[in-house]
Amino acid sequence: MDIEIDGKQAHAATGGRQGNSDEPAVVFIHGAGMDHTAWQLQARNVAHNRRRVFAVDLPGHGRSQGSALESIAQMADWVAHFMNASGTGPATIIGHSMGALVALEIGARHSSQVKNLLLIGVAETMPVHPDLLAAAEANQPLGPELIVYWGLSSQAQIGGHLQPGLWVHGASEILLKSSQSGVLGNDLAASNTYQDGLKAAKMISCPAKLILGADDKMTPVKKGIALGGVMVEVSIDIIPNCGHMIMLERPEEVYQSLKSFVF
């Protein structure tokens, strides 16, 4: 679906199904340099269980027009604006990595629009390695390559995916390399400078769930647990043999984890 926000086209995938207006809404928010396609397996499952799905493309990503937003707070406000414009009402917000920080900020800044939060591959801060930041800012292929190298578990690096024909390493690298010039560097810089994770988490009053990868090098489990520790009502699932690209590496485990929370 496409709607207009501030004179620009904003896109969200619906999981292959147009939901009814009386169905609960679920908003998916992608990570740095990605777009709605990162959620295609989860979005379809959720949509076909009678939910209205909005897997958004942030500005400058995927099919959404405009320039990439420079801060997590700006992204959070934009998603809240999108929700108002699309009439989603209070929704379940699901975010991965940078998108999880955005979801966290929405919960803190726009609590009336949030039913519950599901944060995947999240930590109270997400510092970015200087080599990765420099490569991404220079639009070098090394940027996506480093993310995939550090972001996937050793098992995912060599294949072995349960979904026949799906190569997580190659698909992740292609997705990141297909982003518009400057977008990945912008997103990583926004994640790197965001320091309000614990402050936002303490303001979350709705139920929250964290899904963490046991082998995540980019947002280590202990940092995710520390973030969850300041929330009022939270549960945490840790997926074994899984890196940072959790919903791509372990789509079935992620779906089973979110199913009991979303439905």
C-alpha cells in the first residue's frame, strides 16, 4: 500500500493480504540499510492470521520517497505519522536492530499508538565499529560485506537454511547493497549516536518482548537483557545458534516466538 506523507509517497507491504479495518494492526520496522522485504516471511504469516500488516519502508528506503531521516527520534515520529495517516490505531510494533530502537522510541514518545512492543536484535546502545561506519559513509561495498560477516552466525555463513533455496548470506548482502547511496551510512550513524535506549525503556508501560540471538556480535545478548531489565512488563526469548539477522536466519523460531505475543 502507498499513502502520502508530507507530499511524499510512503510505502508499506501488507503481507500479501488487505486486512479488514476492524482487525488488530501490526507494524514492522526494518533495520539499517534494509526495507520491508526483510520481513516477508513473518509479515505473510501474521497477515494471514487476520491481522492488518504494515511493513513500512522508512523514507529513502525501498519504495518510500524522500531523504533518509537522520535520527532515531525523527524515524519514530515519522512512523507515528504514518500510523495516523493509515488509520492503524493502537498497534503491535515490531522492530529489528535500528528498527527496534525506532520502535522503542515510538513506545516512549507515542505511547497511545502502541498496544505492545516486540524488539528483535536490540540493545540499550548500538555502537558501530569505526571501519564499518567509514565504509558505509563512503558507499563502499565493504560496508554491507562487514555487516553480513559480523551479523550472521557461523552456521548461516555457510548455508544450511531450513528454507530450501534461501541463502541468507547472499540475500542479506544484496539487500544492503541495493539501498540508495548514503542510506546505509546515514542509518548506521543514527544508530551509533542514539543514547536514549534505557531512558526510553523505562518509559514503556505496555507489554514488551525481546527476541535475541545467542551468537549476536552486533547487539550481544547481555546488552539486550540489560535493556529488558528496566521495563515494567517484559519477556525475553533467546534463539540458539543465531546471529544478529534473527528474522532472516531463524524465521520459524521468530514466528513461533512472536505468535504467542501478537495473537
